[in-house]
Amino acid sequence: MLDVVTWTVDPAIFTIFTREIRWYGLFFAIGFLLGYQIEDKIFKHDNAPAGWCDKIFIYVVIATVIGSRLGHCLFYGWEYYSAHPLDIFKIWEGGLASHGGAIGIIIALLIYSKRVTHRNPLWAFDRLVVPVALVGALIRMGNLMNHEIFGHPTDLPWGFRFIENLHQWHYLGAEPIFTAPSHPTQIYEAICYIIVFILLMYMYWKRNAGNRPGLIFGVFLIGIFLSRFCIEFLKNNQEDFEENMILNMGQLLSIPFVLAGIYLVIRAMKQPTVSGRIENIKPKQQK
């Protein structure tokens, strides 16, 4: 059994021309590349026209970056960013919020469905969220590498000691100051998201759940955001204003997604099945 894990991983892998290449960015990129491969197989399985997968990938990448950044600025740092609006564009300084990314993706897929597929948006949602769960797990591992978003102190044998003075240690060569052994909540979330990913893959490939519009999307929302809601009880608050809140911002933002997921699952099970395979595409839909 472990007594404690002293986490001394450097967030940067290496530096090129003064620009750091970080584990977080690498995991982010790997997630999108793997996600594209999975999505491409799903689209081909459903006989989607050539180009649909490339377009959804572009929509999602842009929406994730913009939505995550704006989500952080609006939900967690509005007091600062409202006074320094130009700093919103400084993404390289950090600050992304998964709930903002989720909202951005939802808006992007509504536009994508109207402009590209001309189908019920649930068709795209059901297929996109399968790899998104995997991407979420990889992003949380990036948070682990950054020594961020960890939990309260714990005496459990797998507690992690993270570096508190990360900037001074990384850039100035200071001796590391470690936290008390704490819950590695990044790993907890990553494990939950992997489980959701496996479940969604099983539902799509083995149970033909793609023929029940909204079912896969609903299970995704419940699995991801209920996990997030529960694990938040173990996390340190991200911002000072959360200290006196019964539920923190992450939990409050998760509740609507969970409720939407429950609604979609109930609705999908009451509706008749509809083939998700693309047939008889009109010419304008093949652009």
C-alpha cells in the first residue's frame, strides 16, 4: 500500500524558442486527435457524407476553446475580467472552464446541425459526446500534470502532495513547498469519464442506442456532470467567492446539465426508434 504520493512532475515537457510545450496541451491535442478518429468511424458507420466529420471537428475545436475561456472569465473571474476585458484573450496564461466549453459545444452543434446536416441536432449530439468523454478524461490528466484542481487533505494511502509554489519552483529554482496529502480529484474525474466513455461506446456499437435520439447524449450529461457534482465535495474551491457557498460554482453549473440529461433519457425511451443511418441525402446537404 502507498503511504503518500509526492508529485514532482514538471508541467512543461520541454521548451522550444522560449515557448513551453506542456503536458496539458499535449493531452488536449491527443484527446482531439483520438476523438476525431473515433468520430470518423461513427460517421462512416452511419453513412454520413464525406466532409461532415471534418466540419464537426472544426466547429467543436473552436467552440471548446472560446466557450471554455469565456466560461472561466464569466463564471469564475468576472470581477477581474470585467475590469480588464483585454485579458480575456490571454488564453496562454491559463483559465478554462469545462462548463463553458460544454455550452460552447452545444451552441456550435445547433449551428452545425442547421448549416451542415439539416437534421435533428440530437443526431449530432449523440455521436459527438462519445469521444468527448474520453477527451474530458485526458484534460483532467493535464490538470494533474499542472498540480491544479486537487482536493482536500486526506489520510488515504493514495493522497498526493502537490507543489504549492509551482511558479517559483518551475521558473526561479526555489525549493518545492508541498501541500498536505490531498485527494487527487483530477484522477477521480478522469476515471469517471473513462467509465462514461466505455458505456457510451457500448451503447452505440452494441446496443444501437444511436437509433434513440437523445439517449446517448442524455446518459453523457448525467454521467459526466453528476460525477463532477459529487467530486466537487472533495475539491478545494477554485475562487475565494465560493467559500461561503453551500454548493460551489462547479456544482451549481452541473445541476442543469444533469436535469437535462434525465429529461433526454426519459424522452428517448418513450419515443419510437429512428434509424440513425443517413439515407437519401439531398444535394445541398452534401456540400
